[in-house]
Amino acid sequence: MNGSLYLLIHKSICTPKMFTLQFGQCGNQLGHALFSKISTDLECVNTGVPYNNNYQYSEDTFNKWFSGISKEGKRLARAFLVDTEDKVIKKICNDATIPWTYRTKNVICQSGGGCANNWAYGYMIKGHELKDQILNSIRQEMERTDDFDGFLILLSSSGGTGSGIGSFIVQLLREEYSTKPIITTTILPFSFGEVCTQYYNTLFTLAKLYDHTDMNIIIENEQVHDICKNLLKKSATSLNDMNEIISEKLLAVFQPINNSKSSVTALVSEIASHPSYKLARIKSTPHIPTTYSKYESLHNWNPYIQHLKETLRVPNLDSKLTDVELKPPPSLLSTTVHHVYACSVSNVLITRGSKTDNDPIIANEFRDKRLYPDWNSANCFSHLHQQRKFLNYDKFLALLTNNSQISYSLDTALSKSWKSYTHAAYLHQYKRFGLEENDFLQAFSVLENVVKEYRELK
């Protein structure tokens, strides 16, 4: 066999495989957007790399996210769908406009009115009813999967199905696949409220996931909405618009990179190396309207990199700080150095696009020891690069970061759920499905300790 051909086949076979689990309305809508975005990236023409390089990238992408080709010639997503209402499931599974599809056996939908926006109902009742069916289907999919790299869980913390059933199944996965990385992407609700019980649901979800996952990527609906409004200039932002942004963020991190450290196991070991710090965020740039994309190449790499570093800024004393990620990146490097930055457990910068001698990527600012706690003597920062363009962007950057900023979001959820609890609001809705006072107090204790650990990062 030709040596180069053997190497290509060998690399394809050894591509680490992801298994995506989508829970509830939010998780399934996001999963649909994610796989559609993967297909769009696969089909991009303006890749910026030679044919062989793009072919290898395409092979790695296919093997990472898809498990084969259907009889209709569509890519089969390596994904599993769970919901307790069939409206969203039917819509995404019957979408004939996309070049990919789900395996029918990987779709579990128990029609019956959902989980009533109640974490306890999902966790204590529906999760137990569906667990055998879910786990058996996952085992069958796993039997078809070699070189398995980890689970990617998609769910919202505000409803009942994603938060409750999702938390329960993650706990079972941890018991059955104890050595495999489990990464959750948890969507936090809008602060002005989606459902009246959303903060209880968020409290229990975050507490349970902290015990049973290796890394939890936190996405805030409000911030994603503001990215659509401020940067993409979408005055009437839809859920689909928001899922597009979240998908870009996730894929900027998880799409193949010509580096062994881009595996899920490696990312988790670097970002969540300490058992007390397992939360992460994804800062990304640029997010620009389609009509502006032809001007995007005017920017060099280093202003983008500095822009991402500025997203780690924190308010100085009592001053209010605008979220830097909601601003467009500067065209020139700033000379201002009098900023206060969040303390990071670790950071991984992923850059995608062509770099040249005239436009190098210099990421030394993230190696500044003042960004990290004194106790972290390991390598706190890594830079990974993929020369192949991402979604036709000339340049796209993502910063996977585990830092003290996360305490603000958690503290909001904690304080609002505690306020409801002290007034005994809606407690009967949870106790009727088996939760007791001690369950609430334990969840509060877990989340309060997490907030305390992140606040005290220095």
C-alpha cells in the first residue's frame, strides 16, 4: 500500500470520536444547529489550504461527529436525542433541507406533556422511567464507536427535561463510563425570567453536574442575545440566531486541529485540571454581519488576540465594566495596560485561519503569570492553531477559559433561588416528586462552595 495513503487511512481511523447527547427543547434545537454548522464548515469552498490538507480536515470532521451515511445519502450524526414533548423532535427530524440526519433508534421521545418546568419531575420521575431505554440505546451506539473521545451534553438549566433528565442521565453515564470525559454545555436562562421555577432548576442542575462531569461549559442566554443584537445587528433576535452563535463557539473549540492536544481528554486535563474548578466559558471573535464579512480580512491576528484578553477584564472597585465581547475588535493594538484581569485557572487559545510571516500570531500576553494563581505551577496556557479556515472566516479565534468571572453568573442564580427558597415559593412543586429540605440545602451548599472557590482565586 502506498505510504501516504496508508497514513491518511490510519489517521482517519484514529480520529477521536465525539458522542453528542441532546436533552429537552433547548438541547435538541442547539444540537440541530450544531450539526448543521458542522456540515456548513465541511462544505466550505474557500478553505485557504491545499486540497490534501482540506481532505484530511474533512475526514477528521466526519469521523469525529458522524457515524456513517444513511440510505438516502445523508451523514448520520453521532448523537442521541431525548425529549418529553414531540414538537421540536418532529420538526428537526423531518427537516429535509439539511445534508445530514439522525439515526431513528437514537431518538427517544416520550410524549406526555413534558416535565412541567420542574427539575424534580425530570430527575426523580421521568429520568427513572426512561433510563433503561436511554442507556441501552447509548450502549448500542458505543458498540459502533472506536477510539471514543468523550461525551458532549447539550441542555438548558431552566426547564425540566434538559435539567432534570439530563442531570440524571449524566450521573448514570459517570457510573458506567468512569474513565471517559463528560463535557456539558449548560445554557443559563435570561435574568428577566423564562419560567418561574428556572432558578431552582438551575441550582439543582449546576450542583449535580458539578459532581458528575469533567467540565461544564457555561453559556448565558443574555450574553448570546446581546452578541446577536450588538455585533450582528439583529434587532429581532430569534432562538435560531442564538443557537448559531453558540454552535460557532463550540465548534471553534472542538473542530479538528492538527495537534494531539486538541482531543477532548487533553482539553479537559488542561482546562479543568483542578477538581474544585470545572467550569469554563468560550470567548470568541469576530462575530460580524454577513454584509461586513468582506472587510474582515483587514484585521491582523494580534488585535484579535488582545481583544480576547480584554474579555477577561473585571471591574476595578465599584466601576461598571461593559462586556468586552459585546464590542467589535479594534483594528490596532492598544497601548493601555492599566487593567485588572480575572484570575484564570487555565486558558486555551484556538486560532483558525491563515497565518503568514507578515501576520504572525503572538499569544505571549496569555502567558503572563499574573493571570494565574500562584498554586498552579503547571502550564496554564496553550495555543492551538488550525490553518484551514473556519466557516469561511479569514480568521476566527476562541478562548476556552476557566476563570473567576464565572462566580458572577453563579452568584446571580444562587441569590435568586435562595430568595425564592426563603419565601417557600413553589417548594411544594418539588416536594411532591420526592425532594426534601435536605436536597435543597445540599444543592445550595455545593453551589455556594463553588462560588466561594472562584471568588477567592488569586
